[in-house]
Amino acid sequence: MTIDTPPSPEPKATCANCQACCCRLEVLLITDTGVPDHFIELDKWGGQTMARLDDGWCAALNRQSMKCSIYENRPWVCREFEMGEHECLTERAANL
């Protein structure tokens, strides 16, 4: 008889181990939070989105710290995307 070892739980998402996976998602700007104009692009329908660089990451992401360079003025969608919640963990798992 063998005893199966349960899978180890995924580490809790914290600022220290954040992989900024959400910074690869398309972010529609639906409210005015003060995002600087140089981080805003228009999509093909004329809607405002966060600019992304050629590598797919949000243009506002500081690549050295992997933190948002406009955190106090981040879009509403980013404010609602909670670290450690289901959507966050799903994105982290997809990027492993």
C-alpha cells in the first residue's frame, strides 16, 4: 500500500513574490484615475487601453522592481485585480 503525498500548496501571492502576471493582460481604461497620457493607447474601436511594449508587458511596469511605476494612478481594473484572488492565481499558474 502506498500513501500518496498531497500536492504542496502554491505559495501565497505577496508583494515579495509577485510575478506581475496581471501586467501582461489587456487593461481597458473605463474611468479616469490620472494615468499619464504616454501610457495610454487607443484600440481599434477607439477605446483607451494601457500601452504595452513589444514584449507584451504593460508599459508602466518597472522591469527592475516588477512593480507598477504609476501605482497611485493605476487604472480601476488594476485596482480591482486583487493579489492572491482566483484571477491572480489563475494567471500565475498559466505563466509557470
